[in-house]
Amino acid sequence: MFVCGNQACGARWEPDEVQIRNEGQGPVFRCPQCGARNYVEARTARDGTTVYRQVAAKPAAR
């Protein structure tokens, strides 16, 4: 389950309800409800499938 990091939204999504893509800063999903960018981390499971885990937002570049 993924949760939108936008404080005003906070919607919950199943992995099959979001599209995960790399927008140049690593894998992210955009909340289907508000469009906020939410970061995920890719891991390879023992059976060879890719599993995604939500991680905290990355700090802005200076």
C-alpha cells in the first residue's frame, strides 16, 4: 500500500493502482488524485520480481 505524501491529500493506493516511473530523480509514482510526486525504492524479490517500497521524500537540490 502506498500513501500520498501530500499532507492535504493522504490518499491510499494499492500498487496496481499507480504507475511507477523514473522522472530523472529515481523511481516515483504520482498520486492519481492530486498529482504529487512520491518516491519509491525498487528491490528484487527472491522470485525475481521487482517490488517497490515507498521512501521519504528526497531533499531538494541546492
